[in-house]
Amino acid sequence: MATTPTDRVTSLARSHLLDIDTATYPAVHYQNAIGMVDLKLIEEPRVEDDETYSDAGAMRETNTGYSWRIEATLAYSTNLAGTAIEALHAFLRAKFKGHRSGRIENNEFGIRFYDETGIDSGHDHEGRCYVKSWTMPGGKGGNRIAIVLQGQGPLVDIPNPAATLTPTVTGLTPATGDDAGGNLVSIYGQHFTLNGQPAVEEVDFGANAADDFIVVSDSLVIATAPAGTAGTVAVRVTTSVGQSADTAADNYVYTA
């Protein structure tokens, strides 16, 4: 008798990515949150007692809303040169410090959470949040920070932004530099690797190719800016699948 083959594959807990919007509303500038060691989306209904006399002592609840939060462990990192805290990690720290003396509402930011494989996992969402807690580690290990990103308002279902393998550029750090070139530029986005291997063939600053570049991860390329002329150019990434579209997020400004 024929045996029944396995017809399912368990999805991995590490399959989801977190992007953080560092722009000021209504602009959007998503960057992938690199250095995440642990990442959990927690959704809970908000309930209240709804028991009546006729329930004869049996508990009954009804929902009045819901809450959501992200609990994560962050490998707190420096930039590649070791001269400053990684830009996105510094952004999160600044947002937490901002509501020590200011209002939480003034330190909110957008996030999106989605399956890195591009499938519709049922866990592809977008919303606004704030950094509710920041816990430094003790001991002798790496500097791993436990953070809680508390949802503010609705958690909205979105199409998975990883559904296409064409590279995208969602942000640059820094986004300006001397026209002589030579400075390191962190290029954030998606699909800089294919099947786990670096896939970037070329990085262009306008009409000029980058002097050099390294693919750090699927969401980060670090390139050496070539010489250019004063003004704004598009930084575009090319793989065998195609070239990233020109958007406001890839604008790089050469200064004289």
C-alpha cells in the first residue's frame, strides 16, 4: 500500500521582517530593522465582563477593542566604520528618549511587519507605534537590547511588500555628500540577495557607477559614492531580476 507523502512545510519563526519608517509624516522612508535577534508580534483583544444573572455564575466576556505590540531583542550595533551607532538603532533610541520629557504622540513612527518570502502569511501588517520600553543587558555577552514597540491605533493588513524580487531602495544614510565622492553610503531596501547569495551587479549614483560596494544583507548595501556634480541624483541598484525604480527615497544630493 502506498504511504501518504508529507504535503505541508512548517513555516519558520524567523521568517518575518520589520521595517521602520524614519520619515516625518506624510513622507514615508521605510528601512529594514537590521540586527534583530528575536521578533514577536503580539495581538490581544481588549475585553470586559459581560456576565449576567442568567449565566448562573458562568463567566462571560465581550470584546471592546484590541491592542498590539512588537517585542524584540536588538543586537545594538555600530556602523561599518565603528564610528557611530547604526543609524536605525540610534533612531529607536532617540524616539525612546524623546518621550521622557515630551509627549508619546510626538515620538510615534510607522512600522510594517511581513513575511520575507513574499507569501501572504496572514501576518503582513502596517501601523504606528512608540518605543514603550528599553532594557539594557547585563553580563558578559553582546549588547542586546530588549525593546517593546507599543501599537498606537489600528494594525492594518497590507499586501506583502516582498512579493516581487525586483530590488527596491527605501532609504539612504547619509543622503548627501561632497561632489568629490568617496564617502560610504548605506543603501536600505529589499531583494539585494537571491537564494541567500549577494545578487547586486551594479550600484549607480545617477549616471555614474559606485566606486565600490558590498552587499551586507538582503536589505543593506554599503557603497562608495563616485564623484559627481552638484545636484540630486537617483541611487539605483541592479540585479539579474532588474533595476530598482526611481523614487524619492533614493535621492542623493551632491554638494559643491
